[in-house]
Amino acid sequence: MKTWWLWLVMVAVAHGADRKVVIGLVAKSQSNPVFQAAYAGARDAARELGPKYGATVVIDWQTPPEEDAQKQAEAIEQLARAGAHGIAVSCTDANTVTPAINKAVDLGSVVMCFDSDAPRSKRLCYYGTDDETCGRLVMAELARAMGERGTIAILAGNQTAPNLQRRVQGVQEELAKYPEMKLLPDGIFYHAETPEQAAEAVNIAQSTHPQIEGWVFVGGWPLFAKNALKWRPGQPKVVSVDALPPQLTYLRSGHVETLFAQDCYGWGYRSVEILLEKIVHGRDPASERVIDPLTRVTKDNVDEFARLWDKWLKK
């Protein structure tokens, strides 16, 4: 009888039964709704996938209130020293965060990036958008909306964020294909990634440069604020990345032509799943860059897409 019981215990341990797995989530800022969606996804993954992996999964949300790469680095190191099995991070500044990622890996944590990568670090993988492709897609969509002619500007967020730098690069590469379109001189506008500061940046730029006929938003920051765009619908035209519930209002009103939805909820859900595969089963993802394609959202499918958010956020 004792031998049988010991065998059961050994099997349970081998399969991770009742094992506690702590996964740290370090996004760019608590105030950004895209990361609130990622947090919701991570919590759902912990609840839904834990039984599959024979584990109780705990999400330790260690995201700074506002963007601060140094605080991210400190959070990553603290999580690792506290024994976190896995850490998922969206890097505000890859150069600042990379040493902390490397130290965490050396301490035994499995670290991956989502949304914004640190490719020169020891991270396991990256999950999210291919940013140059993202930039090209939004620019091509704006070109169609503008009849391939006119002056544009780019709303670009944090100047040090590597993912946003690559999106801007993609926009510029695609813009070069349209001889009758041009970027306003000094027409890349950087700002703190809060709805209020983004809206202020875009409205000041538009009022100062009324010749702007189209905008590429490489992130949809101002669209989280109410009445953020101080112009008539379609004048100028706007194509933006991200399609969270508050942003869909601008699509319905005609202030925005098209939204390209990133997998914000999946940043959390898929990150937890990838980390559990590695932590519990020792399995690496098929590639160190796991790319999720963007979803094109227009007036034609906005209501259908909104219902997905209702499901994801349990509304």
C-alpha cells in the first residue's frame, strides 16, 4: 500500500500536479488600455490553462504606473530574485531592459518579450506584431483612403521604443512607393503614451500644420480619450493601429478610416501559454519570433469585432 501511494506521489510530481507557477507580467504602463487588455488575457490564461499543465498559475503584475524603462528593469530583477518561474515583458527601451532580462535568465527565470522586443537579450522569444509590416500596412491603407496623393504626418509615441521605431520605418518605406504623397517636414510627432498627451500632440500638430491631409497613428493612443480629434470626420483622414473598444467609436463616427487590431488580449494569454510550455514541458516555441497577424477593422465589421471584446473582457 505504501509503495502504491509513493508511486502516485511520484507521478503527481512528475506531471506537475498542484504545482504553483508564478509568471511576472511587466508591461510598459498600467495606464495604457492595451496593456490592461494583456493583463486580462494573462489572468484568463492562468485560470484556463493551469489545469492543463497541472499547475496553479499566479500572475504577478509588476508594471509601472507610467512608462519607465528603469522601473521595468528593476521589476524584472525583483521578480527573478523572488523566484518567478516566467516573466513576460514589453520593453519600453530594449537597451535599458536587456541587462535585467539577462540577469533574470541567469537566475533561472524563463523570460520572453511581447509587443516590444529585446532581440539582443537572452529572452526565449517574442510574441506580437511584425512592426515593419505593421507600418507598411497602415501607410498603404492611408494611401488608398487619400487617393495616393497629399501630405501626411505620423503620430509615433515613445521615441525610444524599438517596436515603434520599426513601425515608423515601415511607414516611411511604404510612403516612398507613392510619388504624389509626402511626409510633412519634421512630420513625425513623438509624445508620452497617454491618451491625453497623445491627443494634445496630434491636435497641436494639426492646428499648426493645416496642410496635413492624412495621419498614420502607429499606436492608437489618442483614440482612448473622448472627443480627441478636433476636426470634421474624414478631414484629415486617419488610419491607426489598435482597435480596443473606446477606439471603435472613432471608426463609427468616421474620424478614422481603418483600425488595425493587434492581439492585445493575446499578448497576455499567449505569453502565459508559451511560458508554461517551456516551464512545465521544456518545449521551445517553433520560432523565436511568434508573429500574430493584424486584423483589419472597418465600419463593415466593427460591430462583429466589438462583440469579440465583450467576450474577451467578459462584458
